[in-house]
Amino acid sequence: MVKKSRAAPTGTPALAALEAAGVPHTAHPYEHDPASDVGYGLEAAQVLGVPPEQVFKTLMTSVDGVLTVAVVPVTGMLDLKALAHAVGGKRAVMADGAVAERVTGYVLGGISPLGQRTRHPTVLDETAELWDTVFVSGGRRGLDVEVAPADLVALTGAVLAPIARD
């Protein structure tokens, strides 16, 4: 069974970005179970005891050759056509995992929309606005950060759009 970690979270670029901007947030470290087969985001929701629709995953994509960040609920899938439309593009594809790790500075399963090495166009699924706060990766497996959607938009320069599907 996966348990919440009592250890204080180690600093990550995502946490540093939130702290530098003075944005209210709560770090939620937990013990990641490498044997879990439910996926990183669903595991976080289960361990933290929050609705999975409130936990968002960060996906790296390429829209017409431009690396683009998509942030969608862990309960859904990314609609690539909707993502392309949201940023005025024609075609979106998932970025290669190695490319995603290199350009963000994070490992798969711990990619945060915050504190990436390079700022990329970012789209946040509009369902984030249904919540006072949402949970996104804090920059490593086993660390989620809770933040207001408006603050996430402000820090990432994201646009809100309907980019998730069931």
C-alpha cells in the first residue's frame, strides 16, 4: 500500500517557481509505489484522497513542430485536435518521452507545468476552473502541488480550452 510521506518535500524547480512568485500553494509529498499500475496521476489522487478529476497530468506535445504543454485531468485523455485548435495550429502529436524529459528537466511521471527549463506554450483544460485548487506534479514522482487554477494560468502563461475528452 502506498502511504503519504512524512518527509518534507525536497526543492524542485516547480516549488522554487511558486515560492519566487509568492503564489500560495501546498506541497503534497507521498511515497510513490513503482509497482503501481494505475498511472502516476491516479495514484496521486488515491494516496492524497482527492477526487481524480481535481488532479491534472502534464503532457508534452508538438503542435506544428512547436513543443507545447497540455495539462488535463488524469481521468481523461488529451484531445490532440482540440489542443492544436487552442493554440492556432493544425496538427498535434505527443512528444517523444526523451525529448519531454530533456526540454522540461523533469522525468516522466514527474513533469510539472511549472519551473520547466524552457517556457513552452501551455494549455490548461477548462475543467480546472471547476475547482478552487487543482493538483499538478511538483516536479518529481511522489510530489504533487496544490494551486489555484488562476495562479497556474498566470505562472505558465496558459490558455484555458476544452482539450480533454473521456
